[in-house]
Amino acid sequence: MNCCLILRDVPENTELGIDMKFWRTGKNFRGIKEIPLGFHYIYFSAVNADCKSGQRTGFGIWVTQPGFVVKQWIPEEEDFIDVQLNASDVERYMENFEEISLYLGPYPSECHRDWVSLTSLITPCTIDRLLPLCGRVQSCTQFLSEASCSQQRLNAVRPTHKLEGNTASGDLEDLLPKLDVVPGTEVSYCFGVYLLDLSIYVRFTLIPKIPLLPPNCPPADVTAYSMDRSYTLNAVLLSLSAHGNPEWSPNRNAFTDTSSEWAVAISPSETELLAELQGSSAFNLLIIHYGIVFHEFSYLSDHVMDGWNQWRRILQLVANCEQAVCTRPHFYMGLITVLYHQLFSASQSRRAQSDTVDTVDTSTAELVDLFFSEITSSDPNSHLTEPAFLPSVMRTLLRNVLSARASSDASDESSGSIRTRTVPLEALQKRAEGFCHSLEQRFHWGLKPDALKKESEPTELLVDDIDWDGDEAPTIVKL
């Protein structure tokens, strides 16, 4: 027997899901059975009398052994609380399991393989580090207003403001209610050792928006560190070294290919960063969803964007590193594997069930227009201010990987042999070429390995071809 999640007194029509599938509960719903061991994500939305859903709330569980996990629905809070079971309670559930099983929905086993591949690097340590203090991931920020009574509000000084004139913005803000974030639900960021004492508040690792520079960095090197963010990546990984578990290794069963040596070769801090890349999408269910690569844009805009934004930050950082590709080839091989599963695992299971090859999911096609390609909007006033995120960042990432060359700086200093890094680098570039072909076949982004290699090659510019008198003439700056 696998794990059974018993959910008491869940209202009818409540939206409830586990991992990559969700349903509306019936009046006889009592929980989910046959839950495999490992990490799982439970999420739910209460509904009103008109069956309109409220905010979405989710929590993670780590199943280590078969048994029963019982939670009680609290209508006033629209949330579950844990129910502690003693030995007699467990025995009673075991004796009546056949009857209880009639009211338990089966775990969607058809999604389990995809779910494992999408969360293979997440550990209990990762869950504790990423989840807020309250243990819940909620679709909108929870606010708490100041305690007051009618008389206090009536006696409050409410200055009159004219609709016209130069009214100070600060005065208008004073008219707004005073709201504070509910303690324990904050989305916090941690970087380095400065917040180690507050690690229980940390949800995401702080990814610097501006590239970090070494101490006493000369002005001539500022541009180099801004273009190649390997130094920033090393600093982020150093901050994660305190959270990594050196005794834990990734779930090798999640990787079906024969070249999964990276899974045991990467450091604990590298594993934690890749796990956060998985967790930032899994906890918010913005990227992972059964049947499509992403959810509909309307779903994205109505739910928490913190996970999506953190996913973007991590991807932008690792994509803009050049030296790190040579010094951390196993990390980048794991990165490509994680991205492949996030972009393809869910969509392939749906497309395999399609009768026609040319059939494309409507929701997937809509999101491709919004995030993956040039946006064509029916609104004449809308303008695309920047390139679509994924094609742009994937081009940068794959170009840096395919153009990487092993050097003496990237070799193992203890042996002094360049060969120690050449072998995994060659395997990484082979993996990147296959990833390019998969992206081109699925999304048609124009990411071809040969073209990406040529983009990184230096181009000779003749002196006679430069317009020395024009606006774009080069300028010599004295440092």
C-alpha cells in the first residue's frame, strides 16, 4: 500500500489537485490514495455558492513510507490543518481501509513519471528552505489591516483634497488603509551569510540584478564581468553552500539517458540551485501542468508570479556565463536536462494521445505567442518592447555552451591536464546540440547549432568600413 491522503469535510466543488492534475471534488470525496513515495505538491481553491474559485493555496509533502496523512478542512480559514494520528487511529484506518478506499480518488499514475523528472532534485531541505514560514504557497499576498473601531475611524483626521491642483502623492497615500503582510507569508530573498540567522524566513535565493564585481576591480574589467556573469554565479553558489546536503544525491531513476553522470558529479550548491529552478516552477504551478507546457496566460496573470520571476532570474544568470561553462560542465549538463523536462515532458504526454500530428494544444499555442515568439496583438496600440524571453535567453545559453573551449584556466589545477575538462565539455556540447534540434522541432525558434557557433566567432572589421565622421564612430576613452 502506498500513502493515502485523507482530507476530511472538503466542501463539494472545491478545486483540488496533486502534482500535475486537479479536479473539482464531489460530495463523497474523502482524499487521494496510492500516492507514491517522494515529493508531492497539493493545491486547492475554495469556491463560493456560484462555484467561483478563490485564491489558490498549496503546500508540499514528503512521503517517506506507506501510511496515512490526515488533514481537516477548516471552513472559517478555508484551509487544512494537520491531524495527528496515534496507534489506535492508524489501526482503525487499516481495518476499514476497504470501505474508506471507496471514497478516495486514485493518484494520477499517468502523470507520475513526468512529475518525478520535473522534481528529481528537490529534497526535504529544499522544501524547508523555499516554503514560507506558514508552510503555504498562496496565489496572492496576505494582508492584515490595523485594528480599529468605528469611533476611531470617525475621529481620524481626514484632510480634504481637491481633485485639481498639485496635491502631494504622499498625502493621497495617507488616505489608504494601513496594511501589513501577514507574518509568515512573506516572500523573502537571501544572499550570502548575512541572513543565515533568518533562514527560516527565506523562500528564494537572491539573484543579483546587477552583476557582482570582485573587490578592487579595475575599471577596465567592469565590462568583462558585466558580460560574463560567471563571478556572480560563483557568488550565488557560495551562498547556497550552507544549504546543500552533501550526503544526498539526485534521484538517478529520474534520468533515463545513459549520460547522467552529471547527477553525481555536481556539487551540493549546484544541486540546490537546480532544485530551486525546479521548485520555483513546481510550487507555483506556473510552468508545470498536465497536458501543456505552461498554463493559459489568464491563469498566469491571476496567480502568484513569484515562482515565474525567480525562474527567469536564475535562467538569465546561468545563460549569461561563459567561463562557468568550462569550469562547471556537469552543472550545465544538468541545467539542460532540467530545462528539457520542463519544456517537453508534459507536452509530449498530451501530444502522444493526439490522433493527428498537426494538432497543437490551444493553450500551448496561445502561450507560445505570448512568451516564446513575436507577439502579434489585435490591439493596434500594443507594442513589443523587448524580445520574447525564452527564445532570447535560450539563444544566449546555447551560444555560450556551443562556443566554449577548454583552456588551461578551466582545467583541474591538481593534475594540470586540460583533458579533465575536455571530456565533460564535449559531452555537454553534444547534449546542447540535441537540445537545439528538439527546440527547433517543437517551437521553431531558429536555434541551429552551426549558426549559433558562427555568432560567437569574432568578425573582422576593416578600417575603411568604419564611418569615422558619423554618429556611430568609435570613441577612444582614457581610463
